[in-house]
Amino acid sequence: QVQLVESGGGLVQAGGSLRVSCAASGRTLSSPAVGWFRQVPGKEREFVAAITRSGASTLYADSVKGRFTISTDNTKNTVYLQMNSLRPEDTAVYYCATHPALRMDVAGGYKYWGQGTQVTVSS
């Protein structure tokens, strides 16, 4: 089993930056990718970014492309999401997930999820 723990969320003003982390433990060697998703009350969980374990391939939602950067540190079994130029609409609980069924941008395909970390962007 794989366990994921997100951290680094908080309150930031619009235009600011924040980096959230996803630390993995357990049987992670076979996990092909890690994705970041976010969710606000009343809305579906939406794809943000994903990265293959090797780091060779990344994928971003159009809404964050050019502002967010996903990266990995396999030595630490950690995936990072650097968020720059934050906007109030980025406010959400951010979740990381691993072991997608096939596509990295489909939430329903991921087998393991973290508990989430709150990111709030003020005006």
C-alpha cells in the first residue's frame, strides 16, 4: 500500500507564490506517475498537473500552465508543486495522487490519494 501526505498549504495574497509537497511512503517503486488535483466545495475534483516518476513527462491543466511547475525528488519520494502568480480562483484543497490507471489527468483512475492541503489566495 502507498501512503501520501501533502503539506505546504496556507494563505497567500494574489500574485504570490506557494509550494506544496507530496511525500510518499510504502510500495511506491511501481507507481508510474503522480498527479495534483484540487477541489472546492460543490465542484468536482479537477486536474492540475501530473508528472511521470522519471520526470521526463509533465502535464498541466490550461488554467495553471505557465504559472505552476511540478517536479520530483525521487531520492526523497517527494513531488512538489510550485505555484506562482496565484489567483483567488486557485483557492482549493490540493490533493496528490499516485498510480493512475491509464491517463494522468483523470482523477477516477488514481488508486492512492493524500489527505489534501488547503491553499487560500486572498484578493
